[in-house]
Amino acid sequence: MTHPMPEGESIRAAVRWISEERMDHPETNLVALVDAACIRFDLSPGDGEFLLRFVRENDR
């Protein structure tokens, strides 16, 4: 099941950033990347939870 992308450029930028980081550093822990993205893009805790679910589901 995929989740629709929430409104807002910050969450979209975070998804792009995580994707780029994972290509450059595939060994990096996903939770650590999401935490870093939340800080970098000033995301809410709810956005962080969404982001983690989103990247996990699209990782398959």
C-alpha cells in the first residue's frame, strides 16, 4: 500500500534528499537518515513518521 505524498515542499525535499543519500551511502541506517531529514527540513513528528513509512514501503 502506498501513501499519497503530503502537501508541502519540505516533505518532498526530504524524500529527494533521503533518496540521494541512500544512493551515495546505501549502508546508512534508514532511521538515522529519516531523523537527519526531519532536522534538516524542519519536519514535524507526524511528518517524520510518514517519511519513515514512505521510504520503507518504497524500498521493496
